[in-house]
Amino acid sequence: MYHKVLLPVDLNEEASWKKALPTAITLCQTFGASLHVVTVLPEFKMPMVGAYFPKNFSEKAHEAVKEAQHKFIQEHVPEGIKTQSVIVDGSPWEAIIKVGKKIDADLIVMASHTKRKFVDYVLGPNAEHVVHHAKVSVMIVR
């Protein structure tokens, strides 16, 4: 039923994956699907934003996240699951949808919220946008 499962992960926010990851793993094991772990970085290269960061900050941030994401995968994803690490820049919900299209994902599995604001208690702003704009199925794990 599923061949490619996309899992957005904020490596600094355990709530973004703690409940969604086991669900994604189970789906991958059940259907023999691959898991695509996505981390979204802010867009540091925009002139207005980039002026406030040291030169090469974006490259250094990408390298640090790449290492952290590989460690995350080694620690949390069983070896039998084919896994791809994906790091992209931009707004979280837009980047998640773009990556989903690019890799031709069948399913996006994500956590519902991070409990920061009242609006997050309902669904979460990024999850809500992904649900409304994605052309593939989205599973929200609470």
C-alpha cells in the first residue's frame, strides 16, 4: 500500500517525532516501505536574514544537522528499514510538501503539535498546512 513514507523531524523538539516515528516505522515494516526523514532549516541565504549570520553559516548549519540526523537515524530507526536523510531550507510546511513531491512519497506521517500555543493544541500550524496542501495522504499522530 505504501512505498515511501516521509517523516518530518525537528531534531531539537522530541515532540515532533516521539509518537510519529514508531508509527512510521511500523508502516515501513508492514509494507516494506522506505522511510524518508526530513529536517527543515530556516532559509539563511535570504539577504535580509543572511546579513545577521557569519559567512558560511548555512553550510555549517547543514553539516551539523546532517550529522545529527544521521545519528538520530542510527539510534531510532531499525537497520532493516531503507532510510533516506533529507535536509531542506524554507518554511516547514512548504518544504515538507516539496520534498514529498520530489521523492514521490505515498504518505506523510507527522506529529500533531508541540504544545507551544493554543492553536497548536488543535492540530499545529505546520501539520494543518501540510494536511490542507499535500496531494498525498497525511497521517497525523497524537
